[in-house]
Amino acid sequence: MIGDLHCHTRMSDGALGVDDLILYARRGGLDFVAVTDHDTMAGVRRAEQLGRRFGIGVIGGAEFSAWDSARGRKVHLLCLLPKRPDRLEGTFRRTLEGRDRAMRESMKKVMRFFPVTEEHILRHAQGAAAVYSVHIMAALRDLGYTESLYGDLYRELLLGPDGSCFVRQEYPDVHEIAGLIRSAGGICILAHPSSYDSIDLMQELAENGEIDGVERYHPRVKEEDIPVIDAVVGQYQLIPTGGTDFHGGNTRHPSPLGSCLTMQEPLERLFRLSKSRN
């Protein structure tokens, strides 16, 4: 029994639609796949229907964007199997509205430098809950200004405060989100702790009992972080999950679906914990 517990679709910034994600998860030999789009569960119901049709288990969830104010860094938390997803909707809505507003401002800035149209960019964003940088870059690639979605032009225009067209977005506090996930009856997993240098935060969240697991297996985990992650997972009896953070080709470092897996024992622990949650 194996599962990939971190996957994105075109509901956020992934390359595949929900239908294709479930189809390829089944063809890839997975028993379970988690649909964890950014700040939305809009694709989960469809994924569950297709999972029943294709004979693959679908774990509903989302990847929350949050802010570690103590360290001044962005952080992601995975919410899996929430019993009361309606409690998440207000935060989803505020985050998505903020993201869409910021990205549309960025889009207007980009349009001052390039003859790309808003309509063209929004075609790439069709079906997504908000506009993402990948949609802007895809339109620029269509017009021949870049061959890479996340290459030099992306860094020049949209990557962080140094990007000429970057517009800052506010994110909710990580501790607030961890509490929200628990109140919704979900499983709270710290996603890819290496990606945002979240090792110190991992220790803090674990000590406070705010997380249930850590995404131990991820394509971009740093070798030097592994012993620390393993030590924290062992000390606090956290669930070590694996997820590819699958975006298809819509990422700097593409990895095939199922590249990083959650094995049977942690899957069973996750399901037992979910069952025990009120």
C-alpha cells in the first residue's frame, strides 16, 4: 500500500486537470493519491468520484500558504482528511482573493513591458481558483519571450521583492493555520521543511503539538536536514509522509507523479489518527 500525498492540479498551479491526475496515479500503480491544491479543496469531490471509478483511494486536502512571523518566512502546511472542511472556507477565500489581487497587479505590470494580453494570461488560468505566476509565464512562453516557465525571465519579473513586477501578498499566521486544521478535524503536516528553511519552525510546532506529521520524503529535501527531521519525527512520534509536490511541468524542478511516496505503515497511522479525530 503506497500513496503520493502531495499533488496539485489545474485548480491551482498544476499542469494536469483532476481527471488526468487520478488516471495517471492509477496507471502509475499508486493505491492512494492526495489532492492538495493551494488553498482550495475545489477539486476534491471530483477526484473522489474518479477514484471510485478507477479503483484508487483519494485523500482529500489542501496545501495552506502561511507565514512564520518569528522568522519572516513563508511556510506551507498540508491539511489532509478534514472532517469539517467548511471551517476552512473563510481562510481559503481570503487567501485566494489576496493572491488573485496581487497576481493581477503583477499581470498589469508585465503587460507594460510585453504585448501580452490579459485574455491570453487568463486562458492559462482557466479553472484555477486564482491567477498564479505560472499562468503569466506560460503566456509569455507562448509568445516566444522565454523557453522556461521558471528561468531567468521569471526571476527578473516575478521572483520575490527583487522582481520588477512582483506584488507582495499577505499570508495568515502559521500557528493560526495549524489550529484551524485541527479545528476542522484534519491532519496537519509540515510540508517540505527544507524548501523554506523551516527546520527550526518544525521543532517549535512539534514541541507545541501543533503538527501531526512532517513531509519527510520530498524531491527537494536537503541531505543535511534529514537527520534533524528524523530526530524530530522520532522524538514527537510524528507521521513521516512522502509526497512529490507534483505540478507536472509547472515547476522549476519537475518530478514524475509517485517520485516520493508514503508507505503502508505511515498511511495506516494517518488513517487511524483521522478516524480518532472528532
